[in-house]
Amino acid sequence: MLTAWIALAAVPLCYALLCLAQPFRRCRRCAGSGKTERRGDVVACPRCRGERWQLRRGRRLHNAWRRTHDAGTQRGPIR
């Protein structure tokens, strides 16, 4: 039972470390090529806009949390 709890705690920790080490992943739609076919024509991938990389969901969540935290804790000028 204890090993199951440790395994459940390890999965989010490993994902958080992955998001820290590699914040970007390959685009799933174009498989990292930046191009996709639309009606027989090769066009830039609409999901990644031809850049081939996307920000991971965990990193996106972390960035949103940091923006919210920073906005709520900014100090004004000292008087």
C-alpha cells in the first residue's frame, strides 16, 4: 500500500521535473515538422503556427500561476 502512495506521488513530481527541464514538446498534429496537408496543399501547421514546438500543459499552468502570484504580490512605491 505504501508503494502505491509513493508511486502516485512520484508521477506528478516527475512530470513537474520534465516541465522544468524540457518546457516544450513536439507538436502532435504535424509531428514536429511544422507543416501539414490541407486539401492537398502543404501549409504551415495551424496548431503550432509552423514553429514545430508547443508549450507543455504543466508549464502553461505554472506560467499562469506565476503571473497571478506576481500580480497579487507586487509592491508599490515605498512612502
